[in-house]
Amino acid sequence: MIIPSIIAAILPMLIYLFFLWKFDKNEPEPIKFVLYHFIYGATAAVILGLIGSLVLSIPLNSLFSEEITTRLKVIMIAPIVEELAKASLLFKTISNKNIDNLTDGLIYGGAIGLGFGMTENFLYFIAFGDTLQTLIPLVLMRTLFSAVMHTISTATVGGVMSLSKYSSKNKYIIAATTGILIAIFIHFVWNFSVSYSNTFFMGIVFMILIIAIFIITFYFSLKYENKIIKKELVNEIPSLLLLHLTSAKRFQKGWFLNPFQNRFIELTTKLAFRKHEVEISEGNNELYIKEIEFLRDEISELIEKHNYSRAE
């Protein structure tokens, strides 16, 4: 069942990843950077998780029976080592300018989780889906819940880290630690609940609740971003252009000079977020101030071209 297992592991996660990427309507992330996080989750994070699990299992093997050790590895060790392994990349990439708000953190953290879930699903499908009858329910359970758990837990870490990115070092460390603890808790509750038949249904209910919270958080994150754009650009661009820029139809052609509309959206959105970042930053923001001036110049040139075309 190798080919069906490969397809069942890869295809749903790529579909999830596509929708996760497309949900960011205000400032779509570079797809290469999103894929980089996805691939890291599918490879390096899995390897780190396996190594961590093996190391921490050594003392358990000498203290408990094989059955108890297996339970402890699933319920206690896996949530800790896997969430740390998945979050490891975020500690490096959080300083990247592509990650500048809650939505970005959710997307990049979620991409890592999807990659991790894809590889883990494949390993489970190969190990336990030896027939079509056993593979189908396994695919459904792990695609709808287990992989989504990995996505949401790491997205939580990314979201919390991105929110505290411009805070002081101590606040950032506290926030990042809190995000990881929340991710471990989500992972622990899911693994514990599905390990016992009498708590299995509770696990399903728990995951449905967590998924709902994630979707709501994502929605309000996008709404908050829109408020930032309106606030920061009110004195930067004409009110009519700002109205189009913050509407649900911002990507429909016709309200700006066609060859430059997408570029105008990109520059103005980036300007709004850079101004907001300078306002909330507790550290050195000299580079962002220089970028803001550059963005203003670029936007002014585009507006001049737009006005000239309309005047003809």
C-alpha cells in the first residue's frame, strides 16, 4: 500500500497548505518561504522529534514495561519533543521581515505543522494501513484531526511569537515559552484522549473546538490587519484608493492603473505594516524607518502614473 499511502499523506496536506496560504488576503506570503517551512516540518523537524523521543525514552525502558513505556512516549514525550522540534525553525525565521503580524505567524507555524503531519501520516499509513479497509479510516482520522492538531499547535507558537516580535527580549521569551506550552498542551490532550477508548470521543470534541478557535482567530487577525491598513494609510494615499484597498474586492481589476495595481497593493500594505511595527517596536527601528521612506517614494510614483492615466 505504498503508493496509496504516499498519495494519502501528501495530497491532503498540500491542499491544506494552499488554503492556509490563500487565506491571507491582505499580504500574501512568498510561497517559496512558506514551502521552506513546510519542507522543514516534513524533514528536519521529524528527525529532531525522533532523536528527542529516542533519547528521552532510554530511562523509561529501564523503569517501566514495554506497554507503559509506549504509552508514556505517546502521551508525555511526543508532545514535548515534537512541539520543540517543530518550533525550532520559528526561533530562527521569526526575525525575517516576511513575518510581521499574527496572521504571518499562524501561516508559517501552520506550514511547519502540515509538513510534520504529512511525514508522520505517511509513517502511520505504512505501518498500520496494510489493507484498504484499515487504511481508509486511518487516513480520515489522521487527515482530519491528527495532522490538523500538528498544524494548529505549531501555528499557535508562530502566532504568539509574531505578536511579541517587537517587544522587549524578556517579553518575547515569556511569550514564546507560553506559546510552546500551549502547543504541548494541545498535543498532550489529543494524544491522551485517543489513547483510550473511553476518552476518544472527548478528543474529537476537543479538536473540533480547537479548530473552531483557530478559524475564528485567523478571521479576526485579518480584520485587525485591515484596521491597521486603514489607520496607517489614512494620510498616505487618497481616500478613494484607500477605500478600494481595504475592501473585499481589492484584487478586482479596474480601480487602479492595471499594470501596477498588484504592485500598489503590495507596497501600500507593506507601508502600513512597517509603520505599525515602528509604533509598537521597543527596539531599534532605524532600518524600518528607511524602508518606510522608500515605500512612500515608490507609492507616490505609482499614484502619479495612476492620476496621469485617468486625466488622459
